[in-house]
Amino acid sequence: MFGINHTEIMIILLVMVLLFGATRIPELGRSLGRGIKEFKMGLRSIDEDDAPEGEKKKLNQSEDV
């Protein structure tokens, strides 16, 4: 996993708790997840705008499933 072992992960988590506090970490994770979701939705809309009409119909049908 990127050359990071368990000890290094624990140290990173400990530093995060010290910097942000235990109560803010879930809030930061939630914000990060929302940001990633919005980014993916933006990429999807760009792909739909660039696709020809026939492919747009296929994309819409596959999303409805």
C-alpha cells in the first residue's frame, strides 16, 4: 500500500488527532467525501456534454438502472 506500513499509518492518524482534534476528523472526512462526489459528478457531466447524441442516450439509460 504505497510503501506505508501500519506504524506510519498510526503516526499519521495521531498527528491528525493532535492537529484537528477528535471531534473535527469526522467532519473533515465528510467534507472530503462530498468534494470527491461533486468532482466525479462534474467529470460525468463533462463526458456527457462531449458524447455524441447516440451515446448520450446509452449513458442516460445505464444511469436509470
